[in-house]
Amino acid sequence: MEQPYVIVGASLAGAKAAEALRAEGHGGPVELIGEETELPYERPPLSKGYLQGKTPRAEFDVHPAAWYAEHDVTLRLGTRVTAINPRARTVELADGTRTGFAKLLLTTGASPRRLPVPGGDGPSVLTLRRVGDSERIRSALRPGARIVIVGAGWIGLETAAAARLAGAEVTVLEMAELPLLRVLGREVARVFADLHRQKGVDLRFGVQVAAVEDGGVRLGDGTLVPADAVVVGVGISPNTALAEAAGLTVDNGVRTDEHLRTSHPDVFAAGDVANAFHPLFGRPIRVEHWANALNQPATAARSMLGRDAVYDRVPYFFTDQYDLGMEYTGYVEPDGYDRVVFRGDVEGREFIAFWLSGGRVLAGMNVNVWDVTDPIRELVRSGRQVDADRLADPDVPLAELAG
Ligand SMILES: Cc1cc2nc3c(=O)[nH]c(=O)nc-3n(C[C@H](O)[C@H](O)[C@H](O)COP(=O)(O)OP(=O)(O)OC[C@H]3O[C@@H](n4cnc5c(N)ncnc54)[C@H](O)[C@@H]3O)c2cc1C
């Protein structure tokens, strides 16, 4: 009997991989195994429209329920994989049964980090990764409710926006001096600080959380910040346990080459869990964003089928907070740039920010300015030096600079 192509992790990357295998003409059995009981779904609405009660649940399934049978994909939901054995080509399930595989793809994603303080993993502490998490948080977002959010990253800030829109009193506690400091740097991070302050969020920077107690969050200086609900958004860790136990190379995620092949030739990885060698940057990067989980699976599927494929897309992500919509194209390490150039109206929050190093654009972020990601991507990809004055000048078409 022909062994299946098995995909472990039935979320965006897993479902797109099943789709890509069929699109590539693979006719053999495909099994998509996931521990969640929901059909594979997209997560961005969980901290935006769905959290705000605006986006219906049915709108963010990756595929409609019928798609899996129509494409002869065996979808095994509510099924946890407890071990993988690349040498024997088997995966072991929580019920003790085993399934063989011809090729294996790991799309196990990531899980929220916990707060390493007393009470940090208590039942009243909410994190946001799954549909159920979003529903639990939403039920706490009532007018006047005191919501304390620990961590001013994307999840924390989007949750803060949803909570304010619901009329809650919101306090954000952040260890660093600004929100999103590691991703955006100080020049641009302040845009998000200003936005949330103007919307009435109590932003507290440079604070240490010492404990989560019944009445709220205790800070390092002894202050109690009262809370009806505490939401923790302090980052995620890739779900690498299966790979590690199987002896695959793991280093900030499952290491893969540019073909998304792991250290075992029959095992591949994609999405949030993959720390994949990126030809444009000349080193592995792990991208925790929707577009990466959407697009990497096509490369993984081709590689699994023995076809030539390299993943070299420029990273891209987006956020929506209140009336601010943003897209970010590129990749910059916290100390990886020497200059930020703005084009447009920063105070009016309608602008593009560019991060440069040695005159080359590493990343661009458009805020309430649309249809510019193509030229920004070209600017990043080309690696050519640009004139900063022309970059800052809205009258110079970006396509001309990318040229
Ligand atoms: C609330 C929220 C908002 C977001 N908003 C944005 C946004 O605005 N823009 C953006 O670019 N990105 C956003 N993201 C990030 C984006 O959703 C992720 O990059 C994407 O979900 C990654 O998909 P994935 O399939 O790689 O992993 P995941 O979505 O983490 O899925 C992995 C799946 O594997 C399952 N699994 C793990 N281990 C096992 C096992 N042993 N056995 C069986 N199943 C297993 C998990 O249960 C899970 O279902 C957001 C994420 C969250 C949580």
C-alpha cells in the first residue's frame, strides 16, 4: 500500500501544504493531522475582527469543510502526534496507534510563552492563540472592565485596541521603553505608543511584572495594578518538541535549508515552526507571520515531491489597530539598521517608514498608505543604494527608486 504524505499541524501552513500537494498533481494519499478540533483556520482575525465581534467564525477557515474530502485529503482533527520516527517513517498518535509516511511535513507552529512569575500560568491569565482563547478574552471585554495586558507586542496592542473599542479600561505593561521596540526600533515604535495613548490606553513602560494575583498584577516595585482580566502577550515559542525528540536539528525552530528540508531528507518544515535558510539574507530566519505560513507550503510541497523549489520571498506582515492599517515588508534585526527615512505625514499616521543600512533599504512599513508593497519589496530585494532625499519625497514614485 502506498504510504501517505503526512502533515503534522492542521492550521494555515498545514492546510496550504495539503492544497499545494494536490495542486502539484500528487495523486497519492495525504493525511493532515492536527490536535485542535476546529477545521484549519487563520489566526489574524482572533485579535482583530473576531475579537471585536465583527468577523464571523465561518469567514476564516482556510478551506470549507467539504474541500478536504473533495481533494481526498484525510483530515484527522483532535489528534495529537506524540512522536515522529524519521528512520522508521512513522508518526505516533496520542491514542498509541502509528501511521507510516512516505514524506513528512512539520507545520506544528508555535505556542504562547507563559509569564515566568508566581500566578503566571493561573486560570485567570489569558493568552491568545486559538479560537477558544479569543472567545474567552472577548467575553471579558465589557464596558468599564479593567483589562491588564502584559506585553506591548502585536498581540498585546491589537488586544488593547479591541478592548478599548469595547469600552474597557486598558492598561498595558511593558518591560521595554516602548512598544514593539525590537521589531520597529525607537523611531517608529513611538507611533504605536502615541496611537494607543490617544485612544486612552494606560501604557506603562520599563515595568517588571512580579506576580499575577487574584486582584490584579503585582509589579516589581510592589504596586498592584487591579484587573478583572489579565491577557499575556509576551511572544511565542516554536513547537519543536517532536523534532527535537526525533533528533532533527533544532535551533530557534526546526532548522531547514532553502528547500524547507530538515536535517532528515524525508522530513520538511514550514510556517512558524521553521527556521529556514533564506537565500536573500544568507542565513536562517524564522518568520512568525501569516504570509510566511501561507506561502512556504508551496515550496515545501514541491520539495517533498522531489521538484526544484527554493523559498526566498521577502517577509511581509500586517496589523490593524483602531483606524491604523499597516503593512511591513522586509526584515531587520534590532541593531541591523543605521537610519530610518520617513515619507509622508507621520503625525497624521499616513506615511511609509524605511529602515536602511549603508544606503540600502532593508524594510519598509506603509501606514494607511496602500498599494505600495510591490515597489517596497523590489527595493528590499534589489539591495541597491538609494538616495535618502528621494526616498523621503512622496513625489518620487517608489517604482522609480526600485527601478
Ligand atoms: C491572535 C493572532 C493574530 C495574528 N495576527 C497576525 C497578523 O495580523 N499578521 C500576520 O502576518 N500574522 C499574524 N499572526 C500570525 C499567524 O497567524 C501565524 O504566523 C500563523 O498562524 C502560523 O501558521 P502555522 O500553520 O505555521 O502555525 P500555527 O497557526 O501555530 O498552527 C500549528 C498547528 O499545529 C498544531 N500542532 C502542534 N503540535 C502538534 C502535535 N504534536 N500534533 C498535532 N497537532 C499539533 C497546533 O495545535 C496548531 O493547530 C497572528 C497570530 C495570532 C495567534
